[in-house]
Amino acid sequence: MGKAEASASASGKSRPECINSSNPFHECSDYCLRKIFEARERLEDEQRPPVDRTVHPDCINASNPYHVCSEYCFRRIADAKSGLERAEQEPPSVDAGKSDAAPTQDESDDDTARQEDASGDDGYPQMTEKQKKLFELRLKMNEARKANQQAMVAEKKRMEPHTESRGVSKQKWLEDRKKKIGKLLDSNGLDMTKSYMLDTQESAEAKYKKWEKEPAPYGWDVFNQKTLYDAYKKRTKNIEVDMEGYNKAKEADPEFYRDASSLQYGKVSKVPEENIDRMVNELKERDEKRKAFSRRRKFHEDKDIDSINDRNEHFNKKVERAFGKYTLEIKNNLERGTALPD
């Protein structure tokens, strides 16, 4: 073993910086040399202090050789200085003057000199003119970004449709009605559970009819047989029926109810002119009701007006749905005035 160690040490193929140098049979390769070089570089970087650092002498992290003061550090230093100035301007209390010893002349001179040095740097110590300019530009960029964000939020609020005040007024109306009903119940010696005793017969019947009213058909229920039959009854409710004329026509024609096997099938019976006029009047009234019907739609006051009447507005909406995505750029150029001539 002693001969082997002597031969390995004599060969000199193992470097002393290698972690395996204690092994007498180890021979350093490129991997070992690369690791040794990286360790040396790391050690030099740790021992070398950073250059061109921006550190305020009053910062609490000034002793850290790798610390770089940011906007937060300068803000904390400025707050601390303003607090000290306010404390100096306030008159000291009698107890504090008795308990605390007066500062020496040397300490006061050092404090004034430190304040003069800090004020001479304008809050940007150890910074060149370019660095100061860059720092001020960053502050202005932050202020501009904040102002843009606030303006964007305000514009979004303006563009949103205003909420209707009907719900608020309805709530107020309900509260007033409850107060009136409460006063009437108190005067009659009743509580809120027996408020129905104040309703008249007409109001109670109207309320019950409203409760019994079925909801309007929706979706495919509009076309089922029950809905169509209800619509037929509603249309024929106000039509007068002449039962005498009906019975006479039924007695005069033996095949009044014809079927497909009847020889009189398809023959038109004579209809009085009064019945025809009644049918025409009913159709005209139905057409007028259909024209007068209109469901409530939302209206935005802030929306741009690009129509001359309701019909033109409806047509513009259909055109916008069909061709809006293709003509968006042209419309924006015309509104901005940046459209290029042909």
C-alpha cells in the first residue's frame, strides 16, 4: 500500500483542489478541472463586492453589500425624515426635559451635517444624472399608467346602460302601502296575518283571478292543441251567434254536416252578407291589435343614433348583424377621418 501511494503522489495527476485528492488512485480528468474552475469563479464572485450600487446611507439594509435601494426604500426614508422633522418642531414636554439628558454639541453638529448631506442629494444619493432622469421617467410612467386605468374605468361606467329606477320606486310604494295597512290593522285591533280582512269583494275577486291565471305559453307549447283551442275561444268570445238562422239552415239542408262520401261535398252554401261583413270586421280588428302590440325593449340614451325612424333603425340592426364584421374597419376610418381616397 505504501508503494502505491508513493507512486500516485509522484505521478502528480491528482490536483490538491480536487475533492478526490485524498484518493491515491484518483486521476483528475476534464470534469474535475471544470469543477475546480467553477468553484474558483464562485469564490471570487462571493468575495468581490458589487459595483455601481444605488444605496442610501440611511437605509436599514445599507450594510448588505448586495442590496440595491428601490423606490420603496426611498419612500420609507422620506417618511422617516418627515417624522423626525415633525418631532423636532413640536415643543418638548416638561417631564421629557427633566428625564432625558440634553444632547451634546458634537452630536447635534453631526446630525445637522448628515441632514445637509441628505438634502444636498435631493433624495437620490449615489446616482448619476442619467440614473436620476431614468428614475423620474419611471415615476411619471407609473403616474400615467394609473391615470389611464382610472380614465378607462370611468369611461366604462359612462358607457354602461343606466339601471332603471322602477324597482326603487316600486319598493318605496310597497313600504308605504305596508305602513298604511299597518295603521288600519292597528286601528281595527288586527295583526298582519289577517290583512286579507281589509280587502273588498271586488279586489278579492280580482286577486283570485290573477292567482288562477295560467302563465303564457313558451317555446313549443305555443303550437300545441290546447293553446290553439284557447286562442280560438278568445277570438270567438265576442262574436254573436244567430241560433235561429243556424237551426233553419240545418233543417233546410239534410246534409248540413257533410263528409267525404257525400255527393254534396265541396258545394258552397249561401252565406248571408251580414256574416261575411262580421268576419271581415273581426279580421281588421285583429290586424289592428297586432300592429298596436309591442313588447318593452331596452333603450340606451348613450347609444349613437344612426337612423331616421323606427323602421330604419330595425333595418340598420339587420344590416349590422349580417355585414357588421366586414365593414367595421371602413366605418372606423370614416368616423376618425382617416379613410384613404380611391
